[in-house]
Amino acid sequence: MIVSVVSVPEGVVTRTELSEARERLASPDLVMVDIDQGEDPPPDGPEQPLSRLLGLTGQGWEWFGRRHEPVRAEYHEGAVGCVVPVVEGTGITHIHVLASDRHLITVHQGPVGLIESFFERLPQDRPTDGALMAFLFMHGVMEGFRRTAARTLLEVEDLEEEMFEVRQPHHVHRLARLRRRAAQLHRAFLPYAAVAQEFLTHRRMANHEISEEWRALNLKHERTVQLVMMEIESLRDETRRAADTYASLVADEQNLVINKLAIASVIFLPLSFITGFFGMNFTYLTNGLTSERSFLTLGVCMQVFALAVAIYFVLYRTHWRQLGGGPARAIDVEAEADGDADLPDRPERSTRRLGRIPRRRGGRPPR
């Protein structure tokens, strides 16, 4: 266990023991305590809660510092505690955060880059109390999710451009990795978004004496959470669209292969028919069709005629016109684009009949 005490707002980091950190938390000075529990599992046997080791009063903080604790947020006796997800490299880790008026405590397992960068920003930010430090820290958490979502979104767009240029087999593996990354961000951030929405709304409704400054920070953090959630949802939609694009490109390539096979089968079907026809062991075929003229008439001419009919009816009238947009299709498209504006007015015969008014003799219409 590595315990670091940070003086605020100077940002001086001091490695110390847990007992000394408890004494610093009991003093009236503004201080931040960071505890790295390490990635190794705890030893066997009963373990005393970290909140008691730090001298935190109250019965509601037994979960603070406990491993594998889900995302949560609670308020007890003027202190706010929560478990927040943090982007760390290619994975997601969770940090326990507890803030009061005069201190901020963070607990995590293993090194976290966000903690180091927060230490470096303290001399520039110069927070005046623990609650403001907590808001600054949560802002860094949100920015980590936003940067990761934006970077992943750009990777998806670049991959889609590469697929449109030349599709490669390794594109599907990159796309699967990006979709997994988007799902990982969504799965990690969605519980925190729900908990933060519920907690912040409840605090605004329950605490009527909250100042305008803290109310503004509360609303700003809530809007930031919603914005990050929207960006992650946009990333998931983009990965789905890229997957649909890849599937459509593969389907087009398969259609081209099937079309080539269809053309080859059309060419070789007459040959198969001729070989099957002349291969039958009938008396007329074996005794009557023995000359070269009969073979050329039934063999070659039949094949040429069959190929001509197949090319005209199968390829030209259906396949080639669909692929190339033949003249008939162009006329249809142009007619659809122009509408009925250029068509002459030709009223129907039934309309003219309905419009007729019978007249009496003498030219007067009936009353």
C-alpha cells in the first residue's frame, strides 16, 4: 500500500504511512490523500475497513476502499463518497473518492495516470476546499472519457475511408476491436451516468440551502455527464454504421463473383447440352447422324444459336442494363426526376363524359 499526502494548493506530494495520513486528515488544513492499494489481492483473513484506519466517523463508509465495489454515490454527515470509472490505457479502472470541506481522499488499485496529472494541476487550479477539488477531479474523469470517445470515433472514420478505397481482410479485426472499445466505454459509463443523475437531482431537491455557486457546479457536472453519454452513444452508432458498410462491401464483392459464375454457366450450358445429346446411345444418333454436316448443323449451329439467345435475353436485357443503367433505365430515371411536368394534358374519356351537360332542343340547358 502506497500512501501519498498532497498539500493544497502547493501540490507538494509526500509519501507517508497510513497513521500519519490519519493525523493530517484530522488537522484543519486543506489536504488530499491518495492511497494505492496495489494490484495484488489482499491477504487472507478479516480485513479492517479502510475508513476506520483513516479515522472516518460514521457507519456509512464501510464500503470505502473495498475491492470490486460497484459504481455508487452517497452523502453522510457533510461528506460525499462515490466510486467512479476511469479510463486507464486500454482498460477501465475504478477509483473511490471521498470529499469533505477540508480534505479529498482517493483510493485505487495500481497506478492511475489521472491521479498524477491531477497532482500536477493543483498549483495552477488552486482549489479552496475539498468539494471544489472533488469537482475538478470529476471534471478530469469526464474529460478522459470524452477524449477516448473522440479518438475512437476518428479511428472508426479513418477505417471506413480505408474500406471504401481498398477493403482488406484485417479491417474486420480492427472494426471488431473498435466496436468492443465502444461497448466497453458504454458499459463502464452508463452506471455512473445513472447514479450521478439520481444523486445530483436528489441533492438539489433535499438541500434547499445550497449556494448558487455549488448549484451551478452541480448543474454543470450533470450536463457534462449527459454530453459524455451522448458522445459515447454517437460512437456506438458510428461503429454499427461502419459494420454495415463492411457487410455491404462484402456482399457487393460476392455478388460480382456470383455474376461471373452465372456468365460462365450460361456459356457452358449449351456445351453440356450438346455433349449430353450426342452422348445418348440411340439408334438414330449412332446410325443416322454420322456425317460431318449433321454434326455441324446440330452441334455448332445449335450452340451458336443458344449462345446468341442467352446473351440477348439473359445478359443484355436484364443483367447488363441493371449494372450499367441502360438507355431504358436512364429514360425511366429522367422521367421520374422530371415528373409529369412535361407530359401533355390528356384528360380521360370518363372525365370528359362527366363534364358534359345535356342540352334540350333549342340550345337551352335544363334547369
